[in-house]
Amino acid sequence: MNSTEIKQADKDLIWHPFTPLINPFGHLSIKSGKDAKLFTHDGDTIIDAVSSWWVNIHGHANKHIAEAIYKQALELEHVIFAGFTHEPAVRLAKNLMTILPKNYSKVFFSDNGSTSIEVALKMAFQYWYNQDKKHKTKIIALDGAYHGDTFGSMSVSERSGFTRPFFPFLFDIETLDFPTEQNFDQVLSRFDKLTADENCAAFIFEPLVQGAGGMRMYTPEMLQQLVSLAQSRGVICIADEVMTGWGRTGTNFACDQIEANPDITCISKGITGGALPLGITACSSKIEAVFQSEEISKALLHGHSYTGNPMICAAANASFELFEADECKANIQRINQRHQQFVEKLNSYENIENIRLRGTIVAFDLKGFGETGYDSDARKKIYPYFLERGILIRPLGNVIYLLPPYVITDEELDQVYDSILTFLDNLIN
């Protein structure tokens, strides 16, 4: 099929995520990708500055991951994961345990970030249920949170245009103001009262950076106080590391930057380098202990047809090997240093504000471009501007951010930086 045929068939047949059926942008037909670049059927080249929804940490069409999938597909493509196991899943679990907190003891496989959150919520609720403490049903979440699009994950996310049609079906939560230097005393005071409630079951949070909420950032010191206080009351702490994991904030996981360990950690996105979908819900021995029983009523009765898929686990193990290599660690540091230099240039622009940087994530707000969010009109102006210049940037309303694959070159970064600075120059003029 040529480009025109692909686009027409796509328009006729496919329902795309987070996109109106009448889409003013259309859909570019991508033929291939390599490292930080995408190549269209029309012959255009696009620098992927957001790792395609934050997943391709090692870039596109990574040979090491592709070969691992190929070899595994020739040996065992799939097997039911209830009553069976296999080496790729066991090896992945062992790999994960080398970078998870020392008190962690189990990993549960699912399909994506949203389902890893669903599993975490069910773990937390059943943790209390298995101990005959059925009154513990309250969940605390941060204002502006985004944890996914299944019903449980929507319930613990901000009530917004994403979830408005489903408000009547979502369970109630307690929402805590997003912590800042200005309001943290008040936030901590309210959190103290919420966690003292006998009905409080769990606290769920995106550590250090809220992704879809606008790349909002808060400090490790704030998170440490919140988690420590919650755990002193026995409240289960759930870290949503779906976006912040795999080096995005400068450490393996964002929670590595605090002393307290969350009780449950949700992992996805970068775990397979973007090759195949996988979710992981990992938990401490404390959580595991209350499920240790032969009684089916005490088991976590949750599963997916593709739970623990061998090819996906093989991809994740290959991605893990790349992530642990010195080259990857050096690239993470290099991108952070390049972002720091970029921030110095951004500081001279008066038409932006709230410049922020953590690890390989850099973001800033445009003045006079509306508000943060997918439904903001700002995206209609910003997104096509950069795409026409061969750069994939998906703004969050008035927020422009970069979250590149670790293999992006300095020359490609310069092209992205220069394009953004030219955009800002044109706004001034």
C-alpha cells in the first residue's frame, strides 16, 4: 500500500486513542524507525523527542531487543501463566529484583501501565480485606494525577475531560493538593489528618513528576515526608513509576531519590524499550505476607490472557541489559547535561515560565497559550509547528516538554533545541 492508500484506509477503519474521529491533523503514515528517528512513507524524517509516549528509551528498531524477540518466538511464543512458568519470566523477575527496593519479594505481570495500577489497587484493598479490615477503603491521590484509563486507574486520577463521561461510575477518593514550596505546610497538615483516618487504605502518587498532568515536579524531600508519614500510620504507599521509571528522573526509579520505600511499585512504558506492552506490579514482603495461603479466597484473583508472555519478557530482559550498560547510564547523564545548557538559554525568554528539569525530562510553560491539558487549544498551534519541521513534540496544553530516547545524538538534540528557540523567538516578534 502506498501512503495515500494507508491514510485513507486508516481514516475509514481505525479509531485512534485520545483523538477525535474528525481529526484536524490527520495521521502520518510511518514506514520505519531507527534510534531517535521516524521515517514516513512520504520520505520525511521526524526526530522523536518524546520517545513515542515515553516508551522507546533505547530508540526505535533496536537490534538487540528485536533479536531477543525473534529467538524467543522460535522457541515459545506463549503459554498460559496460571499453573505454568518459563525462563524469560523468571529471569525478568530476578533482573527486576536487583534494582527494586531490598524489601521487595514479588512481581505480578500484566499488560500495560493502567493495568499495573489496577493490580496495585486490588493488592492494597485485598491486603486489608485478607486481614478482616474491610473498613479500610479510602484512597489518597494527588491533585492533577493521571494513572491510566481503566476504571480503577481513572478513579484515582484527576476528574477531568478524560474521565467526565464516567464520573458516575468512579469510586470516591481523597484528593491532596499538589505539593509546592508555597503550600507544603498546608499539604502536610491535611495529609496528617487524612492518614490518621481509620478508614485510610492507601496513598497513590507519581513520584517527583506528574507526567500527563503537565510534567509538574516536586522535590524528593516533600515525597519523603509524605511517604514516611503514611507508612507510620500503616497506610499502603503505591508508587506509579510507569513514566518515571527506567532512568527518566536520573535514577533507576524516582523513589530511589528518597529514603522510604513504597509498599507497591507500578512499572511499564520503558520496561521493554517500547517493543511490546508489559506492566509490572511489584510489592514488598509485607504485602505478600497476607496473601500467603492455600485458600483461594486469599489469592489475588486477577489475570490477563497474555500475562507473562515469553516474547514480551524476552524483550524486557534485552531492554534491561541495555539499560544496565555503561553506555546507557552515560547517555542519561549526557542528556541531563545538555538539558541544563538548554535551560540556561531558556532563562532569557520572557514569554515562558516555570522552567523545570529532572533527569532527562525538561519542560516549561508558555505564557498566553491557555492552560495545561490535552483539550487545550495550544496543542493545535504547537504540535503542527514542530511536526512540519521534522520534530515530534506533543505539548500538554501550554506545556512544551522533551523526553527523548537515550540514544538521541547531540546533533539531534541541537536540532530540537534550536527549533524550540526559533519558535520562542517568533512568539516575541
